[in-house]
Amino acid sequence: MAPDTLSLHPSRQKVVIAALLVAASTFVLYSGALKNDFIGWDDDFYILSNPYITPLTGSTVVAMFTHFHFKSWTPLTLLSHAVDFSMWGLDPRGHHLTNMIIHSLNAVWMLLLSLALLKGYRRAPGAGRAGEDSAGPEDAILVGALAAALMFAWHPLRVESVACASSRKDLLSTFLALPSILLYIAYAGRRGMPGSWRPYAGSVVLFALALIAKGSVMTMAGILLLIDLATGGFAGPWRRWRRLILEKVPFVMLGLAAGAVAYVASEGGGNMAQVLRARSEYSSLELGVYNCSFYLVKTLWPLTLAELYSYPLKGPFLLFASVAPVVTVLCAILWWKGRRSPLYAWAAYLVAILPMAGFVASSIQVIANRYAYLAAAPFCILFGAGVMRAWHAARSAGSTRMTVLALFVPAVILSALAVRTALHVGDWRDAETVWRHTIRVSPGQALAHNELGLALLDKKEYPEAIASFARAVALYPQFSEAMCNMGGAYVSMNDTIHAEQVLRQVLALSPRDYATYTNLGNIRMVQHRFAEAAGFYETSLSLNPSAFVTTYDLGYARMLMGDQAGALELLRRATRLNPNYRDAYYLMGEILSTQKDHVEDALRAYRHAARLGQEQAQKLLAGKGLDW
């Protein structure tokens, strides 16, 4: 018999209280994220320099849905960033607040889903040996569901998705996927009854929306199939089996479509993940199995979490990768002995993590904490099932000591996770903090040293930035991007000799690196050879026409060469490429302010720059007694 989840619990008041407790405690736990800044990294592409999110107009919304962005198609997520930007601008607190709210609501969805699954599994025929997989009173189910929801919400593996503003994709996709599963369960409890198509249709629609928030939920048909198995939906004649399988067809088709779109998007312009994979000593199969093991181990022992990870040497790698096959065998043995819930949870995890496991290169990062945001949820529900059984056993035995112990152990576990989560939120305070923490965890990660160098460069700590870039190059001698960044740091220090030496080395490694030509142009600007600088900038833009910084640099060079009309056109192009580019608006104001007929245009440009936080524009307007 499938679960009737339209009435999740006889006492709705208790469910409402539990939901409020889960949401409020989760929001408070992650409140430290309100102190976090943007960190560069993906924040640059999705928020700070995203031409699709501002201004929020019909044309930009159409552009979100008709273009790939940063090798992905996530229009619903971009729309959420656009709404945030229209409300908060570039104040990171508003963007983090939205993430915290969505995560808190996801915790409530997890509570309701756990209630439905624990209740449905208890009722399923053949759920397990007597007393092992049966729940007992409804209060035990609520206690177990509460434990599952808190495990999901408070676990440190969720921190990256909440504390990093641009990790909205996982949050929003989960926010739509979980109620989609709930509606499917509601439909399963009413199969064949009048109106049962409504929750089914709602489930399909929400799944489609989840896919356009992030396509990683594409394997949800497998999750639904496992839910049918776990709750006894496949009990009965073959005709019933056939119907249950046919019900999954819309989910399968939508998932395949999302997978095709994701593949095409990742192929556009070359895929850095494939470049990294090409120089990896491990096969795709080895990486995938290792990653499946990785998220399980990090769920059980979440003490060393970071933004990037380095793979260990061959021996430790294979030992770590063996965890997933061993767990599979153990779950199969438990199934044979009549304890089926571990295998259902493990299978659901494998199905959910499959798109992000690394068997197919789809991202610069082959492994990342945020990939397990939803996929690790079955472990949380399994934890809740254990709490539920312990509580029921203690209450049935009438033992106060056992009852206290049944609550004390999970309370200690959840408290420890909450403390670790609160501390880990602080690891995402700003770019320098993130990358220093990452290097402590993965000192051999060249990309982390490069990103730390960029954070230091942004703070004008040039010698320290150069040292960080040098460490990145030492770890990976072909790391042309780090070498180019090092050259840029030398330019910022006006050390044109070392800058040119480094940049010429980059061109020997990567002759079509547009950023290197930009930095060579910067050298010529320092040397006041503006025409030569413009030539380098033009070469750079021929390789990457969408480089808004280089477009601005060329505009600046044109201005210094006396070509104000050409400079203004280039600066306007830079603001079209990045509507948040405050320096471009400021320089437009500088040029327009010298033209008598464009004083109002100059003020508009200054005000736009000031609203985006350009300090020179703010000081100029304040000095004139003008607001912005």
C-alpha cells in the first residue's frame, strides 16, 4: 500500500511547530553568512559581472532563457539573481539573505518529505523484519522526521551552497525538486482516484522548473522509482508494474533533455573540466567511484571541508575509492538479511549524485561540496529512521533511561554538526579567507593559490600576490593563467621589465591567451606608449570580444590619444558587456564633463558609478552637494 500523504500527521499543530523550529533554527545557524562578502570566483560570473541580471527587463529575461551563461543554462537561477540585484544592488547581505531563506524553506520541505517517507515505508508490505523497519506511533515518525530535517539543514556540507552567494543553483533547484517529490507521493497514495492527475501534473511541472534552476536533478525519475519500491508501490500484478514505469516517462524525457542542454552548454567555447581531466592520471570511472565515496565520507566526517580538493596519490586514492563498492556490498548483505532501508538510501544517493559524480566532465570542478546538497539527503532520512526506531523502542519498553538515550545521542550529533557549520560559515567571509582556508585543506591545489593571488591583488598587496601566483606555477608549470596574473601584478607595481618577461613566457605556452595581450597593453600604458597599448588591446579583443575590462582599457587608451568619440563608444560597449562596471561609468562621466553640451549626461554617468560604489564618483558628487 502506498502512503497517503495528504494527511501527513494526525496532529497538524505538532507538524507546524516542528516546521517553525526547523526553519528558525536553520536561519539563525546560518546568520553569520550576512557578514560575508562576495568572493570573486563564481560570484563574478553570476552576480558581479553578469550582463543578464541588470536591468531587470523583458529583454534581459528573454536573454536568460535563450542564452547559455558561464557554460550552463540556469535561467530560473539567473532570474532570482536579477530580482536580488533589483532589490539589493551589490550589497552582499541581500544576496546571502535570499540563500538563507531558501535553505531554511528547504529544511521544512525535508521535514515534510521525511514524514511522508517514514510513514509510507512503515506501512509498506515487506518493509523489513518486525521491529526493524516499522515505526510505531505517529510521534516516533515526527521525531525521526525532525532529526532528518535538522541533519540535512545543519550539516556542514550544505554551507557552501548557502554561504557562497552564487551557489544559488543548488538551493533553488532543491526548493522545487523536494515539493515535486512530495506531490508525486501524494499522487501515489491516490492512484486511480478522481483528481489524482492533479498532484501528478504538479509534480512534473515542478520538476521541469527545478531543471531550469539547475539540471543536476535530471535523474529524479530514478528516485521516484525507488520510492515506489520502498513504499510497496510495485506490489501487485505486472499491469501495475507497467503503469508505474510509464508514469516515469515524462520525468525521464525531461531529464534527458536537461542532460543534452547541459552537455551542449559545457561544450561551448571549450570545457576546462575536459582539459583538467585530460591531464589527470585517473580514468573517468576511477574519478566517479572516488567522488561517490568522497561525499559519503564527508557526510560522516565533515571536518576538513574546502572549496577545492586535490586528489591523493594512487595508493590512498584507490583505498578511498573502495569505500563506495564496500558500502554497496554491505547494503546488499543487509537487504538479504531483511534490512532494506540502507540499500534504498544508498541507491537513492547514487542516483542523485550520478550527474555530478565526475563520470562525465561537466564542470571545472570535478568534486565540490555543493554537488552533494540534495544528493546526500537520503543519508539524513536514514539517520531520521534510526532515531525513529530508537525512540519507538524506548517508548514501547517504557524505559525513561532508554528514552533519554534515544534523544541524547542524536542531539549530541546534531549539536556537533551545528557548531561545525557555524564555524565553516565563517570560512566564507571573503575571498582571501576562502582561499587561505582551502590551501590549508588542499595545499597542493594550484588553482587555490591562483585565486588567493587574485584576492591579494584586489587588495593591492602586490608582493604577496606575486608569491601566491609563483606557488601556483610551481605546482603546475603550464599554468599560463597564473603566470599572466603574475605579470599583471608586476604591471601594478610598475615593474614593467619583470612583467614583460613573464608575459612573453605566457605567450610561448599559450599564444592565443587574450589576457596576456591585455597585460602587455597595460605595460605600454605605464610607459605612456598609448598607440602601442591600443594595438595590444585590439589583439586581445579579437581573441575575446566579450572582455569588458579590455574594452574599457582600450577606451581609456583612446581617450589619452585624444579620440573622445571612440573612447565613449568603447566605454558604452563595456557597460553593455557588464552593466555593473562602475569604472566605465566614471570614465564616461570624466569625458562627458569636458563637453559643454553633455553636462547632464556626465552627471548621470557619475551617479550611476556612485550607486555602484565607485568612490571617486561618490566624492565628486558629495563635493558638489549632489546625491546619487
